[in-house]
Amino acid sequence: MKFEKIKNFDDKKFRRITGVKRATFERMVEILAIAEAVKRGKGGPKPQLTAWDMLLATLEYLREYRTFAHIGASYGLCESRIWRIIRWAQDTLIKDGTFSLPGKKELLNPDTDIEILVDDAAETPVERPKKDKSFGIRAKRSDTP
């Protein structure tokens, strides 16, 4: 989904689609646009996606767990190109530090007040049925050669 389709949504629907508030989205776009200008200042080809679409593709990947092939098809790009765009956007936002969580040492500091705790429960172990003796190796039948 391109940014042109969602830019006129009201704030509630915008947040439901992207997972972030509009102000946060705009701040992320500013960071990406500045990094893109620095990157392209040396020359090179024109970017295939705008900063808004790069961020939207990144949020689609992180929020919906869509494959790069599906996201690439949505934006008219190949799978490897969309992977490079999403990877660059993630690295740029992490490097900026505005949207980073505190490190382990900061959390161990007793003077630190923690306001938000994020827990990703997506990777939980799958419960599997217990092995039963009835499903074990069968005894050899005597009537087979």
C-alpha cells in the first residue's frame, strides 16, 4: 500500500494501518529524508521510493510480517531491492537513536525510572503432543517377505 492511499485517513485509522501515530510517522520520515539526502549528496541514481513509502514498507514488514516478495509486489520492486530499502530504513532509524530502547546497563541502574516495557511474545515455543508408546516402532510382521 502506498502512502498516497493512506495520507488522508483520519488519525485513528492511520494509526490502525501503520501502528504509529501520525506525528511519530512524520518524525521518522524526517530522519529518513535527511539520511537519504546525505546518501544521495554524493551522486547516484534517483531513489525508487519516497521516504514516506520506504517507511511505510518498513512498518508493513515489521507489523504484518509480510514477505519481501509481497511487499515488493505492492510497490512494484523486486524482492532484493525492497529488502535493501527496509534494511536501510531500519538501520537509519536505529542509528538516529530517537526511537531506541534503553540498553541493558541502563535498565540495571536503580536510579532509572522505566515508563514503558515492551515484550515481544511472537516467538513462543509451540506445544507439541507427548510421544506415546502406541506411536513407536511397530514390530515386524511375520507374513511379509
